[in-house]
Amino acid sequence: MGKSRSYRASTLITALSFIISAGCVGDRQIGRIAWEQSRIVDLTHSFASDTIVWPTEQDFKLIVQHAEHTERGYYYSSNRIEMPEHGGTHIDAPIHFSEGKQTLDQIPIDRMVGPAVRIDITEPCAHDRDYRVGISDFERWEAQYDRIPTGSIVLLDVGYAKFWPNRKDYLGTELRGQEGVRALHFPGLHPEAAAWLVRERNVKAVGIDTASIDYGQSTKFETHVGLLSQNVPVFENLANLHDLPEKGFDVIALPMKISGGTGGPLRIIAVLPTSR
């Protein structure tokens, strides 16, 4: 137990030190994150009754248990929540599509924090709901903004967060169940491009502002398999990616720590220098 706690503490310190040393939001002179010199962008959709979930999943529920003034004179409120692991802004743990890989509580913290880039693919995705982000999209980005740094968190901005929480516009259908799954139409990442990110750029994690890293019509979920089998976690249903620059910012993505979880709700933020 002592060794495990020591390892977790060491991992967190290493991860935060990495952010600081990146020079984006850190103050090297005082050795801490200079929050007063930074701007925070929330990349998380609020969880509510209209939270978008997969067509086969149950909706998010907030159940009021207490909301009253007590006999002792103080006010007390308490709720209970019901939700799927993979609804709303959430993380996919490697075990989600790869047997024996990391569960949610086993993902190292340094996989979920660090320097990030935003790849803008809004233009082609606006014309093709079934668009799959390819290697050529990354090559075009690199031609303009330089090579995607090794160990980056890559965020794919396909422009779909603007549709949230309209299921028809966001998912391409309002149908539920297997009929709804067959009617899904939204962009995703091509499995060959996913393999390229892992092999050529050694990315930490990949995020997207759609309901799945695979495009809506996928039946084999090859992109999920390609990333998660390499212990590269996936962030889905992201918000406000349009508020980010192409590079020069950091991401902190901390999910609920569910023992044995295949995924879970995620609070994810981007930290930018105030000059941006």
C-alpha cells in the first residue's frame, strides 16, 4: 500500500513538473504553475437530463434525495446520480476495447495531462458527416504549424460541439437502440491515422468533439482498438475546442477514479497563457 501511494504521488509530481517545464503556463523561477498568468478553457459539457449518450445507453439522471431545511436549523441538500460510463464528456480506458489493458483507475496520471495540440478539421467535416480524419490532415497541419511534438495530447476539432445537446444534429439521428446505432452519422478518426499517431508521434491521448473516436457508421471500431490496445486513452464529447489555439497550451483531463472502470465522466480543461 505504501509503495502504491508513493508511486502515485511520484507520477503526479512528474506529470505536473512536465507541464511547468513546458513553459506554457509555468513560472520556472518560482517552480509552480502560474495560474494568475493563465487562461482556463473548460472542455467539458455539463451533465444533465439532455446529456447525449450512445443510442443503446440510459440517459443521465440526477435524482433529488434531500432539499430541505432541517429541524436543527440548517439547510441540507443531496442528490444521487445514475449514468453510463460512456455518456457526456468522458474518457475511454484501454480496457474498453482491449482485453487485459488498463482500467480507468490504472491509467497513469501523466497520460492525461501535458502539452496539447488542436487539429482543425471543421471544413471537410462540415461537408461530410461521415468524414474520417486521415494522415493527410495531420501532414497539412504540420506543414503549417510544425511537427506534432512527441508525447502530445491531440485534440480533433471537427466542429460538432456546436450541435450539443441536439441529438439529431450531433449524432445524425434521434433514434434509440440498435436502430439508432445503425443511423449514426458523425466524423471520426481513420484507423490508419490513429496508428500513425501512435507509431510516428507517440501521442499520450486523443480527444474529439463527437460521440466516438470512430466515425458514426463504424461497425468494427478499429480506431478504438488501435488506440486503446496501445494504452492510449480517448476523450470523447469534448466542448469548446474552437476556443483553443492550434498549439502552445496544456490539457488537464481528470476522470472520476472508478476501480475497474472501462471509462467514466471526465472534467477536462485547457490551460493557456494569457497572451493567447
